[in-house]
Amino acid sequence: MRIGILGCGFIGTTIAKTLEGHPKVTAINLFDIDDSKSKGLSLTVEGSRYFPFERWEEFIEESDLVVEAASHRAVETYARETLKRGKDIMILSVGALADDALWEDMKRLAEERGGRIFIPSGAISGIDGIKSASLGRIEEVVLTTIKPPKGLKGSEVLAGMGLNLNKHTSPVTVYEGPAREAVKLFPQNVNVAATLSIAGIGFDKTRVRIVVDPAATTNRHEIYVKGRFGEMHIVLKNVPSMTNPKSSYLAPLSAIATIEKILSGIYVGT
């Protein structure tokens, strides 16, 4: 299989380097709007199967599965184009799918052209249980995300609030409301909220609370689900990436595990 990595930052690079040498991967195609990143990554392993592309059209045509690891804008720009060509796509910037028109277009194109859409669990667990529970009735889904200040560094929303997180010594709740608004306000921080929404009761009914805690050393996610099946309470303490504290190390591992599942044809879990 020819794997296309769209976005050569921390997550894309981690995925690409893990797949290097995989017996079922014949090419690792690379595309980034900053082509110095894709070219630089292609040179990191001597004799590798990394192939950088400057034109996105060629990148998609030469890939069987496109793994988006870039941004909401990348999903908006390239997801439809990938599916139009009958290619499979994996979405990691899941918050982009809060755009109902985009999501409906993607599902329609996948059905019409034969491509598939993969959404990994990302930096959380419990998605399999929530998917199963959604076939009955889910009454409530609440996500509380607690991050250290550097995990929200550069947020335009916090800057607009005039909130200097470095001056706080106790936890501060910076958002509480529906998931749809959360993924718009914090596009780089709460893709997990989007994944929960798609698996469960939707962007408008899923509730999100974002807390900044100066004492936090991990990206903590607390998920509460209540429904006809009973209740779930899931707590994760994810180690942030050393190079990008906004992302958890579990996020690229989830994508890699999904790719392995696709390549092997063995499906464990819902």
C-alpha cells in the first residue's frame, strides 16, 4: 500500500518514521504546504521509501491512503479532493468535521466513489464502547480536558480574553459548552471532543469543559457517558509530545494502530 502523509509536523513525522520498512508499505508519500518539511523528512533515512511531492494533485493520485495530520484547513482543502478520486483518507484534525456541509460531502463522496474515511480514536479511549452504546440510547456525554498552560499556548481565544495563564497558580476553566463551539475556538487542542461527538450523540449535545491547570504535567481527559447501557467514566493522563505540547504522544500511536489494522485486515474491538 502507498501511504500519503499530509502534514510533516510531529504527528506526521512520527507516523512516517514508524512505517519505514513496513513490509506492506511500498511508498510513503509526503506533502506539506511548507515543502522544506516534506523534503527534509524524505532525507532523514538513507535509501528510504519517502517521496516528497510539491503538487497536491500528484500526491493524492500516487497514494492509496492519505493520512491527514495537518490542520482543519487541510481537511477542508484536501478531504473532498481525495475522496473524489476514490482514495481512502484518515482524518486526525477531526474538529474540522464539525462543519456539517463538509462532513456530509465527505460521506456522500465516499459512498459514490468507493473511498473510505477512517477516524482513529486519537488521544482518548472508550470510543468502541460509545459506538456500541449509541445503538441504544445515550443521554449524556461530558468531556473535561485539563491541560498545562503550554498546552494552550498561542490560543487566539485566550489572547482575546486577555487571560495570561502564566499568572495563575490555580486551575482556570477557559471554556464550558457544546463540543461544536469548542472545536471552533480551540482547533488545535480538542480534536478528542470531535471524535466523541461523531461516535456518540453529536456536536451539539456533547458537552465540553476545558481547564488550564498550572500544576498539570499531563494532558488529562475525563469522559463521562450515561445511557440505557449504564455509565462510563474514563480517565486518561496522556504524556504531551516533547516537540508539540498541544498534542499527546498517544495521538500518532492511535493513527499507526489504525493503519496496522487496515494493512493486516484483522479487526479487534468494535
